[in-house]
Amino acid sequence: MTRRFRRSDALQAVFDFVDVSKAEAQGDDAVVMGSYSLATNHPRRVFEESSAAQQTFEQAGLTGRQEAFFLEIN
């Protein structure tokens, strides 16, 4: 999935995007809300909805031109 966000957006926007996108999926692609975290590859950082969602991308140190998140099921 691909989506653009501003540096001033809260990370909660990414969690909301995943929740809505995956809720529309069927079968094995379905993900339960709150049962996952988002991780970056290098440097490895893990963001949990409960603790990091209110930070902006900039506050979380995600200031690169492109960032990729990996969905990790808890």
C-alpha cells in the first residue's frame, strides 16, 4: 500500500490508514485493529499505536523524503 503524509501529520494517520485499508481486505489479509505495530527497516524502529501514535512524523524522527513501514503482527 502506498500513501503520502505530511511531516506535520500524526503517526495515528498511518494507523488509521492501515485499519481502513485492511478492514476492506478479505481472508488472510485481514488485520485486527490494534493487533499490529509499524516498523522501519533501517534504522530499525518500532511504533505502537498506544505509545507513538500522537507524535508527528517529524517528532518521531521520520523526516526523510521517503519512509517505508512494515506491518508486524503482535
